[in-house]
Amino acid sequence: IGALALVRKAFHDAIYKGGLQVLQGGDDAKMVVPELVSFLSSMQEVLHVAFLGDCNLAIALKEAFEGFLNSAAPNQAAKLLARYMDILLRGDGPAAAQPSQPSQLSQLSQEDLQFSPPLRVNEGNKDIEVHIKQALQIFRYLAAKDAFEAFFKKDLARRLLLQRSACREMEHYASTLLREECGAAYTAGIEGMFQDMEISKVLAEVFDSSAEAKDILEDLGVDGVDFQVSVLTTGRWPSPPPSPEIQLPRPLQRLATCFASFYVQQHRGRSLRWCPAWGQCLLRANVPGRKELVVSHFQA
């Protein structure tokens, strides 16, 4: 009786200390983020079972998570969380992301905190949804949400342009959850990136059916030439890394020049700037045996 303030402080300090220990336990997002999710689940269970969901202790839990997540190295939590989301959305997630060891909570009497549910490891979209939802529970406590957005968009650009997304539906699902959490303005750039990719598909179909492109491909007489261009709107995408100009082989240079002329005719007043650092090539080689090599433009 009359000791609520002491209990509140002890609960806050225990969460802060344990959470900081997990966060500083390494830089492997596949291990740290699931451990944070498990730790949050345990503390929420303690709150509801031991303290019957007391409002003062719920506030203490919120303040403790916000405290240790935002007191670590600059943007560390935001970077780890964005990296974990990238792992999930590339399809490397549920099985690979399950921690192989229990969270390091020895100083918090881990034996007394048996509330952590095991992560599911099946390979379905439903399981990916579960892991995305769990990760965004941690996102709620981040102060550096702008930093998370920057990291997330950089990884998203790689997934979209290099075709590394495991499922486009899950990409939209993650964007929808972020919009529900932070509002439409927060995800406007992310959704704009999806729009650019859809528009680029339509534009590529029109270009491939144009007489100019067909004439060039017929003149080349090369079987299997596949020329794909993604048109990205400046301001929606992360700034491309600086890179020197690249000298394309003559057949590809003809197609690039033809596409630039085609695009300017379709969209008056616009201009194109090529970003070779974001491109890739699929090379077929006999080394011996027929092999396919995915390389950057500079490697090609």
C-alpha cells in the first residue's frame, strides 16, 4: 500500500536495463529485433498478468521502451528495424529470423519471465504478416521515424529495382501498416515508388511494341536481348550513389537512345538521367556449361 511509485520505478528500470542489454547485444538484425519483440511480449504479459494492466505501469513500460530504443547509438534501432524489414520482405525472414538463443535477461531473473511465445517459422505469407506486425510494434516506440523511413526506402529501392522482393503483396501490406501508424504523408514517397514501377511496366510494353524498338532488335539479330528500363521520379526515390558515366555496348546504346527519344515524345517537358549504379545485367556464359550471371553494369 502506498508503494506504487516504487513499483513503477522498479518496473521501468528493469525494462530499460533489459531492453538496452538486448539492443547492445549485437548488430545482427535477424537476432536483435526478434529478441526485442520477445522481450516486449514478455513485459506486456507481466503488465497484464501481474499488474492487471495498471495504467501507471503501462506508461512506465512505454517510457522505458522509448528510453532505451532512443538512447542507443544514433539511429541504431531504426537501422536494425529497417534491416529486419528488408530481410522479411526479401523472403529470408521467418525461419532465418528466429533467434537461436533466448534473450540475454539473466540479470532480470529470466526463469521468472516465462511468457515469451515462440516465433512461427512456416514459409507462408500469413507468417510474414505476423513478423511484420511484430516488428512494427517496436516501430511505435521509435523517435527516429524519419531515419527509419530513409533506411526503409533505400532497401525498398534495391528490392524493386533488382527484383529481390519475395512478394509484392507483402510490400504493399508493410506500406499499409506504416500508413495506418503514421499517416498518408509518411508513406507518400514509398507509395510513389510503387507507382513508378507500375508505370514503368506499362511504358516498357508500349516501347517494346513501337516500330523503332522492333527495327533495332531486328537489326541486331541477337537472340535473347531483353532491354528493361525503370523510370523513377526525382524526389520519390533515394538519391542514387555517385557513379561515373558508363560506356554501353553499341546495341544497348542504340536502344537507350531510342528509349530516351520515345520517352520525351510521350512526356513533353521531361528529361531522363541514366543511373547505371542502380542497374544490373544478366549475362549468359559457357564456362564450361551454360551459366547465368547477375552482375552490375560496371561488372558487365
